[in-house]
Amino acid sequence: MFPERLKQLRKEAGLTQKQIAEKMQVGQNSYSNWEKGIRTPIKPTIAKLAEVFEVSQDYLLGTTDD
């Protein structure tokens, strides 16, 4: 669920993987691996992603649809 939500939110924001990776101060490859579900970011990074996309961590992780 997390990879799909992450990709959906990025596309809705009209941003590229490179742009989000730069905002998150990570490599584009790392970000790409999150969207592909190859890796999962650590909790502080999930919190920052939620902040960037203006959603709750629970929504981002797929535990709620709100």
C-alpha cells in the first residue's frame, strides 16, 4: 500500500521522483526503491514524506483512507 500511495501523491503533486528526492535530501535511486516497494524508509523519513505531501502518516502507510 505504501509504494502505491507514495507514487499517487507524487503524481498528484505534479512532481518527478528527482524533485521529491531533492526535497527529501535522498538519492533518486533511494526514492525510486520506495515507490517500487524494494525498500521502506525509516520512521523519521516517513514522517517527513507525510509532511511534504500534507497527509497523515497513517494515510501514507495505508492504515487509513483519511
